[in-house]
Amino acid sequence: MTPTGLPMDMTTTAKRRVLVSGASISGPALAYWLHRSGFAVTVVETAGALRDGGYPIDVRGTATEVARRMGILPQLQDTHIDLRRCTFLNADGSEVVSLTPSAVAGGAEGHDLEVRRGDLAAILYAMVRDDVEFLFGDSIDTLDQSGQGVDVTFRSGQRRTFDLVVGADGMHSHTRESLFGPEARFHHYLGYCFAIFTMPNTFGLSREVMMWNTPGKAAALYAAGDNDNDEVHAFLTFHQPQPPFDALRNPDAQRDLVATTFAGAGWEVPGMVNAIRDADDLFFDTAGQIRMPHWSNGRVALVGDAAYAPSFLTGQGSSLALVGAYMLANALATNRDHTAAFAAYERDVREFVAMNQALVDNGAATLFPTTARALEQRNTMLRDLVTMPSTTARPAHSALALPEFAGHRRGSRDRATTGGPCRRRGLRGPGPSGRR
Ligand SMILES: Cc1cc2nc3c(=O)[nH]c(=O)nc-3n(C[C@H](O)[C@H](O)[C@H](O)COP(=O)(O)OP(=O)(O)OC[C@H]3O[C@@H](n4cnc5c(N)ncnc54)[C@H](O)[C@@H]3O)c2cc1C
């Protein structure tokens, strides 16, 4: 260490250049920590601008601590959705039970947060946009590691060389495919498809979730705001033995598949199926996990869903993305040698990922039963929750003890100490809402 307390290489060598592919959750979070460690960071995002939309997401356990260290906890608390009620419905729309979110537990009371995905993405982007180069509307075409760095050709035709490249480009990562091979090798389908979109809140819902189920099908309306005229997040999920590969990249085919699957359904489902036709923010995907034996290849590594998507059934996608970004940046700040850094990242994060991915085997899908018997059992369990105390947070959410961050640059402001105290909020659980 130097007398300034900085690792020696940071004071004596040129900035290392890192290209991050993807500007959603893991990409900007990684960019923040890498910039803070003295890297020159470029983020390339295929969309023309930061992408809004998606269902509200949870930030829990270890990820809450990452948010605190970034200094964004107060903003997340301000955008936290304080749900009042979760109501479960039968096939005909009659009520099974109405619960406080705290009864449908799985989070740490007063600690975990639930925010709109777009709000989290915007908060992360705002943290780095002045310090990091963003290339919107472009993407990596080819990667060549044969030289001293990674020679990148972009779809725009631009060519540049970086010391390192990180794929933060989601479950269907192009970076992963070009380095490790087809997605089918790593994607473990969990038997569900889901469609998420917004529609007008003509239901008078306010800070609540209504969830309708029949065996193998669920529909939810999630009103995140107070305003009756606001939008609601609509969510339709269904059991499908094989993934509908043809529909995955074709929004019209997705709409048709949803319409066919939910034909004849009760409650507000026909209106939801109609609304999906007008939705300009449809997000359709399979519930699946990415499981890989390694998360790096040479000078290229993966982070977030690209490396270890846990599926919406766990509610942990964004939390793993935030924690993974922190740990990867910390490993790179600690180890000048990228091979050692990537090995450390994998060694330190893999068990945390495995525990969170294992939540799907430990009941994370019980809100979406596929048989009449399982649905009745679930309803009985939900009714029992009315009188039972709230369950406690799942150990997997907090299973990783974050190391102190190694990469503080001279003069960098410790946002964690300026972020204000952690205000306590209501319990956030996995919820009946099919959120990640
Ligand atoms: C608009 C949107 C809505 C979402 N809604 C939901 C939801 O409702 N439920 C759910 O379970 N999960 C949803 N997700 C996924 C969720 O955000 C992730 O599970 C989690 O937050 C991990 O984030 P990530 O940054 O690793 O990956 P993601 O959030 O998937 O982000 C990947 C980013 O990479 C970009 N990208 C993709 N390909 C390329 C490429 N070739 N080059 C450059 N950039 C590329 C994407 O546009 C995106 O911005 C959504 C993601 C997006 C982008």
C-alpha cells in the first residue's frame, strides 16, 4: 500500500478500460464500483435509452447493504412501494383470503425494499452517468481476445480495444453465447412462462395486489401507487411443459400464446388479455435459471442474470445482480491479475447464488400450483397465515457477508456515510405477485 492508503498499482499505472454490456441493474451497478476503483468504464446498451418497465422488484438482505454502501438506500426507501394488501381469488373471482404483505413473508421486516424496476435502473444510472461512457443503441458484434486485450467490434461498426469485458446483458446474454456457446446449455427451464405489462388502473386498486389462480395459471394486478387513475402492473403466468422457443423473440406470437392459454378464464382476465394487445411495454419470458460451471473466459466475465439468473420465482434477480456487481468489482480492485480476480469472484459468490437459486426447490413456486389439489393446499396454507405470525427472512437472502470494498479512489466520496440512516419500512416478502 502507498502512504495514501491506495493500492500501489492505482497510483502508478494507466486506467484499465472495461466494457460492460447491458445497462439495466447489474451493468450500472458494476460500472459504479469499477469507476470508484479507478477503471475507465464504457457501458454499451442495445436499447436506444435506459429501459423502463417490468414488475416491481425486491432488494433484500445482502443487496440492501450494497445499496447502503452505494448511498442509494434513501432513494430506494423513497421509491419503496408500501403495499397494504394481497388478495387471492378463486377461478370465479371470489375471494380466498386477503392478507397483509407481511403475512406472505420471506423478507426482513423493516429492512427489505420493493421498488419499480425502472426506478432502480434510473437510480443506478444517475449514479454513474457523469462518470461513465454510455453507448446506447449499440451492442457488441464480435470479441477477439487473441491480442493484449479484447478487441471489440460494435454493431455500429466502431472498433475499440478494452482490457476487460463484462456481460451484464441478461438471461439471454449475447456475451455469454459468443464466449460459452448456446443458451440451451445453461438455461434450466422451470416450467412457467410469464407476461408483464402495464394497463390503466380502471379497477380502483390502490397499493395492493389481486391474484387470481386456476391450476397452472395465474393472473395478478399490482397497483403500486395510491392514485386510482394510475396504471397497474398486469402479470399473467402459466405452466407450459416445454419452453415456447418460437414465441420468445416474437411479441405477436407471445400475445397469441397468452390469448390461447387464457381463453375462457374468469375474473378480469379477458380484459387483461385484451390490454396486452395495446401494451407497448410487454415483457415476456420463461421462468428459468442460468447455471454455468464458470462465469469467465479469458478477459471476459459475466454478472447478474447473464451468469446466474435465479428466475422471478425466487424474487432474487436484482439482489443477485447488485451483490454480484459489488463482488466482481471488489475482486478486480483487489487483484490486478484478472484471472485471479475472476476466480475470486466466482469462489466468493457461487454459494450465495446456489442458495438463492435453490429457493425454487424450497417452495418459491408454491404461489403458482399446477394441479387442483396443490392449489387447494396452497389456499389452505394462505388462510392459515391470517392467524399465524409472519415468517422470518430466508437465510439465502443474507447468506453473503460483504467484504469492505477494496477499490476506494483518492478523493472518492464515501456515499455510504452521506446516505443518511436506514429508515425502517414494512415487511417485504416474495409476495403473491410473481415478482422476482
Ligand atoms: C425492461 C425490463 C423489464 C424487466 N421486467 C422483469 C420482470 O417483470 N420480471 C422479471 O423477473 N425480470 C424482469 N426483468 C429482468 C430483471 O431486471 C433481472 O432479472 C435482474 O434485475 C437482473 O438484472 P441484470 O441487469 O443482470 O439483467 P437484465 O435486467 O435482464 O438487463 C440486461 C440489459 O442488457 C441489455 N442487453 C440485452 N442484450 C444486449 C446486447 N446484446 N448488448 C447490449 N445490451 C444488451 C438489455 O436491454 C437490458 O438493459 C426485466 C428486465 C428488463 C430489461
